[in-house]
Amino acid sequence: MERVRGFFLKAHQELSSHHSYTIYKLVEGDQGKQLEEDEKQEEEGEEDPAALIMDMEPQTTNIQRQKQREPGRQNLTPKIITHLILINLLTFTVAFLLGYVAFRGSCQSCKDSVSEVSDEELNPGSTLYWADLRDMFHKYLDEEQLKSSIRTISLLERSSGSPGMTTLSHQIRDMFSQQKLDHVWMDTHYVGLQFPDPVQPNTLHWVDGSGNVLRELQLEDPDVYCPYSAEGSAVGGLIYANYGLLKDMETLQEKNLDPKGHLLLVRTGHVSFAEKVSNAEAFGALGVLIYPDPADLHPDPHKKLRLSNHTAVYGHVSLVHLGTGDPYTPGFPSFNQTQFPPVESSGLPSIPVQPISANIAAQLLGKLSGPKAPQEWKGTLYDTPYRLGPGPTLRLVVNNHPTVTPIISIFGCIEGRSEPDHYIVIGAQRDAWGPGAAKSAVGTAILLELVRTFSAMMRNGFQPRRSLLFVSWDAGDFGNVGATEWLEGYLPMLHLKAAVYVSLDNAVLGDDQFHAKTSPLLTSLIESILKQVDSPNHSGQTLYDQVVVPGQSWEAEVIRPLPMDSSAYSFTAFGGVPAVEFSFTDKGPPYPFLNTKEDTYKNLHGALQGRLPAVARAVAMVVGQLLIRLSHDHLLPLDFGCYGDVILKHIGRLNEFSGDLKARGLTLQWIYSARGDYIRSAEKLQKEIYSSEESNERLMRMYNVRIMRVEFYFLSQYVSPAIYPFRHIFLGQGDHTLGALLEHLQLLRSEGAGDSSLRYSRPRFEEGHLRRQLALLTWTLQGAANALSGDVWNIDNNF
């Protein structure tokens, strides 16, 4: 009996060889209780049933031979045969049960064996639960280290191409290496960056009607400039144009003040510098002056921390949503071996631009005549009448010059154990014009602390399933050039490798509100994490409790679309990789010192009333827990079904025009059908996942590949990335997007009334063009549904 029992125990173990089982030991160390998990994984594979039968045949044959040698056993009656069969079945059952009990007992005995080990003694091969990893991350994250790093980095000179930046680059690379990351390397691109001429600075003069200089307006912050401004001079009367929005330009035209042929004075805020300049250029302006108005930065005149009226604000004017990366090599990477001739991007302005201080702006506004500005256009410059102009003639001279500059991005990788070729990418801008405490010192400090923390976790048992790739980007102040050049260099394979991108830029600009600018795929995961991170301001509350207003939708309070000036936007709209950027901000006016020489550690720490380290730590906690989930979970926690709701939301806006389309014999039915196919594909995949074994590594990887490419499916395959680099139909720019289709449909209500001077408007509705837009959108949506459904031979195409 013991021999038979052993045989069936062996057979049971062979049948179970493709399963993994886990043994847990409760560990009590100096730092508290911790679960240690020893995972024993045997070689994957399934036993062939025929092989088991073959193993049993020799024993059966031996029994038969033994029976033949024993006298009186050759002639068996049916009754005896029946009894023998029953006895054999009973023996099999008893032996199997004994083997099963012995197998379970051995596991139980291991489980009951409790040993006491320190953190350093944890088995590096063990797998830890989510709660253990969260507590471990919380333990090793050091708030004092964050504080010290922010302060130190903000004191370093680190403009792109400078000797200080080169030194810092090598220091970060060495730090990555010291943390024993699996792979550390540097990428160098040679890009065209624009800098002011130290010999011939930019100037601003009053001139008479003949162009003769009357008086120079001495720029109070002469080092501040707008990268990618057109070089040269512009002469014309001055008009005040509020924020430089398209509607502001239209308001001026309604008041018989045409921006064409004039210099425009605009204030910071609402949109990027690049968009202000693009709008001015579209209306025929000759040049732009940009200033910070106290009304946008300091509504409370008694607030101690205020931007000086003698300080100008830095900002590039390359339209990142029209040209990508290095504007002189649009669409391809600026590696040193690139042989293509430099070509200027369509995103570069053709008019000169210069930032000025509020004090200089007050002098200019004091010279303007003409109608009074609308009440909502008026700022709070002291003793300044806000009139629209025009005013006396000005001459603006910009002598910025392009320079081929090497920029360095540093990479450090922790390799995953199950899906090492799938990456969770975490990036932060390293460069800054000026001290850049909020601009890049906070993000870089968080990046370095994440590297140090995850390295410590790796030494104490953490093994991510997917790889973590930490990146320090260069040339972010020039329009996320470093990040975008890397995207351009690896675009063909990026969607196959990168699962998610997390940006650490602009992470702390206040502490009242918390925003997640994100792809819809990450929304549900962010909600669950916010409920597990402590608020930096309110003891006993989670971050979710702090930011969510009772009775309000949490998404309305927290979730924001990806901004065009973020590296996260490029990853999603250009590369098809879901991305997120987290930011703490204040209610009301923005942090006033961003992109100025006053963006120091002292001012940022003061603006947060001494809570800078705690708020930076809260951001690191959110990002760290996000990275653990994304790298550790068997199944990527991305909500691929959410795009069904996103499509429905856009269809709701399109439905307003269904009557107009029907009158022309057109319909939106094909878009509705494509949405239905996508929803069915998502539901099908969810059912497949639900009925699958999580321990099946091959199946989990197959599902993860389909999930991580969902964002890529929404990049239109029917337009050229050289012409429309941001091909995402929901977030991108161009005729292939849902936004462009909606703008075109709006022309049905105002046919013939379109203003041809507007950059993106069409003067009239074009039915043929609309049909093409509908076709491109429909087949992009249908393609996403087909790709999500899996095997192409199982697609049920309704068209």
C-alpha cells in the first residue's frame, strides 16, 4: 500500500508541475510585522495524458504476468473480476487521498513554521503582497532627503548646453549606478536651441513716424527672452490685446482695431506663450510683447510673496502641438549621425517676441489712447489706464540666434522578472532657466528619491514583473525637446515596449488642490490610489478626502486633460502610450514665480508656508504606489473599457447636428456602430480575463500586450505622422480628430459666416471633406475595436 501511495503521490506532483504554489511565513522584525512570501515556481508546461498512461502500462503488464504464474488464477468468474475492479478503484481512491493529504500537510507544516528575520535577510526571490510593498515604500521614502535634494538642485546652474548641466548629468548617471540599477546609460542628441546674443541684446525703442529713435525703454530683465522667436525687428503702433486669445483678437476687430500691422501687448496666463504668438501672427500682427499683470498673480494686495514688478517671465514660443521636439528636425530625431538637412518646423513663429516686466508694460499702457479696455481686460497695474490703443510707434529688435547644442538624457532601468521588455517609464525635466525650484528641481528630486527608494526595496525582496525605466530629460524649457526627441527616435517600437509614462514635471505649485492630467485609461487606478495616500495638509484624511468636495464628482475635481506643453501629452498623442502628470496647485492665481529668476527654494517653500517637503512627499507617495501597481500586478490595471464612455461623450456632442446631417443625406450611424463594436470587444476581453487563471504567465502576458496597446489603437493610421505628428483622434491635432469634425459640423449652423483669418476655422462647410473626416474617424474606431477583440479570424465585422 505504501508503494502504491507513493506512486500516486508522484503522479499527482507531476500533474501539478505547471502550477505555482506559495508558502507564507509571518515575520516579526525590529521594524514591525511583515509577510515574507517564498514562491516556489517549477517549470511551466502540461503533462501529456498519454505519457501518464504509458507510465502505468508496465505495472499493469507485470501484474498480468504475475497472475499468469500463480495457479488457479487463470479462470476468473465475472463476479471475481467485478470485485477486483472495485478493490482496485478503492485502492486508487485511498492512495490518491493519502497522497493529497500528505502534499497539503507538507505545505501546512511549512506555513506554520514561523521564523524571525530582519529586512536585510528577506529572500530576494520572494514575492510580496500589495500591502507589504506599500508599507515598504512608505518606510524607505525619505522626506528629509527630498527637502535636501530640492534645495541643492535649485542652487545649481543647469540651463541646457551649459557646463553646469553637463556636470549635473554625470552626477545623476553616477547616482543611478551607485543604486545598483540593472542598466544605466546616457543618450545625447544634437538639437537646435535658441539663445540671446550677449553682444547684441534685444532692445525696445520709441520711434517717430520716420523710424528715427526717440528713446530706449531699458529692459529691466535683459537676460529673459523667448526661445524660437523670429530674429529681426518690427516697427508699428502698439495695441493692448488682453491674453492674446482668438476671441480677444475678434473683440479688437469688432472695435475697429485691427491687429494687422501693429505690435501687440499681451499678458501672461490662460494659454501658452506659443499660442498667444500664433494667434497674433494669424491676425497679421508684426510682433508681440508679453508681461505678467499683478491681477493674474496677486489678487490679494496684502500677500507677502509677490513677483517683483521689475521681473519678466521666460517662455518658449514654438508651438509644440504643430511641430515636435527640435523644430529644426521636425519628425525625426536629432542624433549626431543624422544626415537630413535642417528644416524649420511649421510651429516656429515668423514675428519677433520679447517678454517684458510689469513696470515696462505700465509705461507702455500709459502711452496708449483709443477706447477703454473692457472691464474684464483690466489688470491691477498701479495708476495705469487700460486703453486699447493704438499708441506711439515702437521698434522691437530681437537678436536671438540658434545654436546646435548637445543635450543629454539619463536612463536607469530596474529590470522586470516576468515581462522585462515591458516598461513603466518615469521622467522629469532636469534643466531650468534660472533657479527653477518649482520648474524642475522638485521633479528631479522626486525622481532621484524614487530611484533610491525602489533600489532599497529591490534589496529587500521586491521584484517587479515589468521593468521600471527612470529618465532625467534635458531641454524641457525649450518645449520638452529631450523627451520628444527620444520619442521620435524610438517611435516604431515604442507602443510595443512602453506600457505607461508618468511625468514628474510641475509637481508642486501649491498645496490646496491636486490634479491628475491623464489618459482616461488611468483614471480608475488613480482614484483607488488617492484613497490610500495621506493628505499632506489634513491629519487623519486621505488625499482623496482633501481634494474631493462632497456632492461633487471626484473626476470633476481631480481629472484634467493632458496639457499640450507637457511631455506626457507627447507620449500619448504622439507615441500612443497612456500617460499622467500629477500637480499640487493653489486655488485661485497660479504660483507667481514660475519661469522667472525668483523661482527659488525659499520662495516656493514660503508660498507653501513651510510645507514643501511634505507636499513633495505626497506626490512621491502617489507616484510610488502607482508604479508598484503598474509594475507588480499580474494584469495591467488599465481601464480599457473606459473609452466606450469617452466615445459616447463625443457622440453626444455630435448628435446636436444629426438633423442638419440628415437634411443632407448624411448620418453618424457608422460611428455609433464602431462604438458598439468597441464596447463588445472590451466586454469580451473582460470576460476572458475573468475566466482565466492568474498563474498562467503566457495568458497574462497576452492580455497585457492587448491592454497596453489600447492607446495606440486610437492613433489614426490614415494620416502621415510627418504631417500630423499628434494623431490621437481624441487628444491630437488635425482634420482626423473628433474635435476637428465637431468644428466642421458647427459650420453647418454658420455657413458662409466663417472668418478666413482664423487659423483653424473653415470659411464654409464642405460636404466632401466631412465625408472623409467621418470615414477616417469611423475606421480608426473600428480598427481599435478589431484590435482589442484579439484574433483577427474571430472578428465579427458588422460593416
